[in-house]
Amino acid sequence: MEFKHQATVTLAEVAEAAGVGESTVSRVLRNHGSFSGKTRDRVMAAVERLGYVPNRIAGTLASTASRLVAFVIPSLSNIVFPDVLRGASAVLEENRYQAVFSVTDYDPGKEEALAAAMLAWRPAAVMLAGYEHTEGTVKMLRASGCRIVELLDLDGDALDLAVGFSNRAAGRESAAFLLKRGYRRIGYVGHDLNRDTRAGKRFSAFCETLGAHDAPLADREILAGASSVENGRLGLERLLARTPDLDAVYFSNDDMALGGYFHCLARGIAIPSQLAIFGYNGLDIGRATPQPLSTIRTPRVATGHVAAQLVVANAPPQVVDLGFELIEGATA
Amino acid sequence: MEFKHQATVTLAEVAEAAGVGESTVSRVLRNHGSFSGKTRDRVMAAVERLGYVPNRIAGTLASTASRLVAFVIPSLSNIVFPDVLRGASAVLEENRYQAVFSVTDYDPGKEEALAAAMLAWRPAAVMLAGYEHTEGTVKMLRASGCRIVELLDLDGDALDLAVGFSNRAAGRESAAFLLKRGYRRIGYVGHDLNRDTRAGKRFSAFCETLGAHDAPLADREILAGASSVENGRLGLERLLARTPDLDAVYFSNDDMALGGYFHCLARGIAIPSQLAIFGYNGLDIGRATPQPLSTIRTPRVATGHVAAQLVVANAPPQVVDLGFELIEGATA
DNA sequence: AAGGAAAATGGCAGCGCTGCCATTATTGGC
DNA sequence: GCCAATAATGGCAGCGCTGCCATTTTCCTT
């Protein structure tokens, strides 16, 4: 059922038509090596006339140098990953690299299978989210010899390149901020933390910080499934039903926090006097709500951007911490 | 600066190690043709032992059959396109196809350049947004012989496959709904319509329908740049400053509409009694706001899903209308 | 005008695999 | 136990390009 390409024009045909050798056409098209202006014109004319489109498959095989970059990402629903792709694709396109991707649904087993499938394309680099990979994935990536970029998480040991920030630090600073503001009865609303290990790291650092200041987490509500606005709303509703005297709630991210915010609006719960809300990600929408959301802005696009630049430049192994920014907002 | 792969294991080496011929290894790995169980085991053992990863570049070149699907999308910020990718990638992964993408920023010239770059990978299919392409793009795609899928727009003539719904119908139904609800002083807040031609189609059909019912568009505010919540807020603010007596506003999409909604919340404008708000896309967040957003829900994920299925099945040229759903909500 | 460096060009092996064909091993029927 | 099917298997050309090397042409110098 695979598609068979029809009569495509080849380099040899262009060479024939232009009355030059194959290597000359190749040199002209890649603008590499020397050739006369006259020859260039004749080649380009033939290319134009025949509608020749170089075959990168053949080119890549012949040169054993790849301009593919593979992304193995957990999700496309969580805006984080499209943002990373966006940052990366701008750089990659400029440098005539091609991005290929696949989505793991936060499943490490699937990650391994998809990483294997990607390696079959012999990419210049594989970009993955975070540090949590199966042993098999790590072994395979190591053996492949291609660059490995771990994104959006610096709490662990990098295999090769790593770009992002510390989720633990984000959790810590979020807690410190709420404590500084005087909140003591703090709850948490989150989504499935086993799958989203980065959210898990934020949460545990958050709790540790609270504990260290004698204000241990008062209650938590963890919803199955992915993060969403509706789950945030529902989560806060349940949490407050159980523990009504909270004075602040930390959400696993802005989507969830917005759900909480809407819940408060709908129930007439005064923010932040009656209940404070704190998110994570710094989505644009959080800055357009009647009260700007208190949150942490993460460098998602920049992460993709820098990661792609490192790959394009074939930079030596390194860890790049892009940090994050706490946005005070008006909800906490 | 391109990356050179190091000593990779080849089919020939596996064949050697397993003590069989190359073609046998190839047959075993692709589970195609006949071979004995004993041979299979020996081959698989050798594959395992050597850590062999097949080279799809070479395989694709040899078979001249591609399992790549190329996406040329306008944006990754607009949730629409990640949603389409999500729907498609699930199907593609199941069928061992690989997705490659690039982002045009709504620039037709860039679309042409990127489409050319994609064709160089000899994909089984190229997926593009809508029908508006440069002459060069169309010519090139046609000549490539690969499948062409136009997404999210059915108002025009399909080149090959098309999956989505009619934006004009969406605009029409939105207008009809507002009129039916009794609104007569209707305004519009939108983003750059020259670039986002689908939003432009909705808008013109919307206006035509209003005009046909003697309630022509009262005023409009078009903001430069991409759609965003903040632009929606700002747009409504400006629109109302100029034309305060509007009773309803149609937004180019839900992001913009949410901005408008937040503006009303912040200014104490009663929704929908004082001002009605209508969006487009049917984002989840619009259902979690205190008043659910009145909007049209579009089948974004399904569009990607169906498009991928058609490609995988190598279906004959056709147009698939997935329709859309009007969500009454509570803001209009 | 001759010599030599530099520029321009062509030829061809080979990247790692698949598809085709030829060959050899098995199997079953009577 | 013999012959025809059928199952297994190997050999090798060739997918379209690039990289290397050899060759030819051009352009200076002196």
C-alpha cells in the first residue's frame, strides 16, 4: 500500500540536459566546489526546465550526513511541546534541517519504540523530554552515535546535551513565594504525576519547601488523566469540599490553575484574599484574565531554539540552564 | 558541520554474524517472504547481539516507497495545528509512518520553499492547510506525484484529497445563530485576515449573512498580528470605545473571544444581556469558564486522523466534510 | 611563448538496502 | 522411494546521490 513515486527527474537527466557531468550538477546545486558562471546558468536552466527536485534520501545515504532532527515528545495537547517545536523549527528551517517527530503519550515504553523508529532515519540529533528514559532507550541512543538533547528538565544527569531549567527549583520558588506572601494552609491540585515526571519534581520540591517552613501541604487532589482547564476546576472543587479552610492552592500548571480560577469566579470566592492561586508555565492567557495569574514563566520556545542551535553548531556536550521567571500576578 | 554517523552496524554484518544471506535478514526483519523459524531466531539473535538498527534511508531509496508524511503548517502557536498533528500522528505511528513538518508562519512564499524542501524527502503525502497556495506550489506538488492533502478548508477546489469542513458555512451559521437570538448591532474583532484566509472566509460569510438579514456588521476591529487572548481583549476594548451600543461581537476565534470575555468580566459588562460574545474553534477552556463560551466546535483532531487514514490506505482523491458543531454556550 | 598553479569538470565506486531471479532444501502424494 | 510442488535461501544489480580522484581547461607569470 505504500506510495510509489512516478517518473522523477534524476540528477543524471539534468546533467544530460545541461550537457555537463553529474558531479558538476551536484556541485552547482549545493554551491560547493568550483564551477563557472556559464555552467551554473546552464545547469539551473535545465533544473528549471525539467522541474528537478533533488532526492534527499539518496543524498543523505551517499553522504552519510543527516540533516534530520528527531523529536520524541510526550504530547501535543500540552502547549509546552508545540512551543518547543516552534522554537526549534525556526532555527532548523533556517539551516535547512528537517524536523521529524512522534508522540509518546508519556509512555516510556512507547518512547523506546518510537526512539528506535526515529533512529532508523539516522537523524543528526534526537530530542527528548527530560531525563526519565528506559534503560533500553538510553542504550540505544548511546549506541546510535547521534546527538541526544534532553529538554525542559535539568534535575538529573545529561546524556549529552540538555537545555531547559530546573523543575525542582520552580517548585521550590513557588512555595517560597506563597510562604513569603503569608499563606500557610496550602493545597495542591494536579494531574497524573507518574507520567508527567517534571510536574512530579515540581510537586515534591514544593512540598519539601513547605515542610521546611513548618507549613506542610494541607491537602492535595490528584486527578487521573492529562492536565486540562476542566480538571483544574473539578480538582479545586473537590479539594475545597474536603478542606475548605485552605488559603492558597498550587496547581500543576496554568491550565489547571485557570480551571481553579474560573471555579472561584463562578462561586464568588475572592481571589486572592479568600483563596490564592498559583500556576506554572506562564501562558499568555494568564496575563489577560481580569486578575493576571501568579505563575512561573518557563522558556519553552527558547528551549527549542537553543537546543536546535546547539545541534546545528554541533556543540560539545553541555547543560544549558535557561532559568524561569516568577510572575507575581494578582492571584496570589 | 553536519553530523557524521559512526560505525553503524549494517545488514551485511548481521547476515555475516547470523551465517545467512543478506536477503534472508531483510526478509526476516520485514517479515515478508518465507524463512524458517530457526533462521528467524538466528537472525534476531544476531540483530540483538550487534544492536542493529535498520537504515530507513537506504531502505527507502532501494524500494522507492516512502513512509514519510510531510506537514506544511502555518503555525504551531495556533492550537488548531498541533491538534491536527496529534490526530494524524496517532494513525501514522500505528502504521509505521513518520511525520515530518515545517512551519510557514502563514507566508505563501515560505510555504512554497518549505514544500519544495519537503518534496526532496520524497514523502508519501504532503499535508497543507487550506486551498490558498502559490501557483508554484501547486505546480510542484502536482508534478511530484505524491499525495496531496488539503486540510481544514473545503471552500475551494481540492487538488487531490481534502479533509475538513466549510469555513464559510461556519461563518454563516454563527451569524444565523446571533440573529436568531435577536442581536442586531453586531461587531467583529479579528486578527490579520490576509494571512489567515480561513478566518477571512468565515468573516466574509458572516457579514454576508448579516447583510442578507438587514443587520449589516455595525463595526469591526482588526488587529495586526496573530490571534491571541490579549489581542481579543484589546480589540474589544477599542471596538466598544468607538461603537458602545453593540449588542454582540463575533471573534475570529476562541482565543480572541476569551480575551473579549475577560474584558467584560473586568469591566463589569454583563454577558450576554449587555453584550453577547461568540467565538470559533470550541476549545476546551471555553467550556470551563464561568459561562461556557458560545462558539463552533471544529473537528481538528479528527481532521488529522482522517487525513492520515486516507493516506495510509492510499484512498482515491476525495473530499471529506467532517462538519462542525455549534455550541450554544451561555455567552450569546 | 612556455611553464605552472589554479579552476573547472567528468568518471565512477559505493552509501545500505530491496527486488528480482536463480538455486537449493523440504515436503507430500501415490 | 521418485517426482513435482513448495519452501528457503543466496547473489547481485541498482535506487540517486556524493566524495574522491584524474583529467582538462584557463589564467597568470616571467
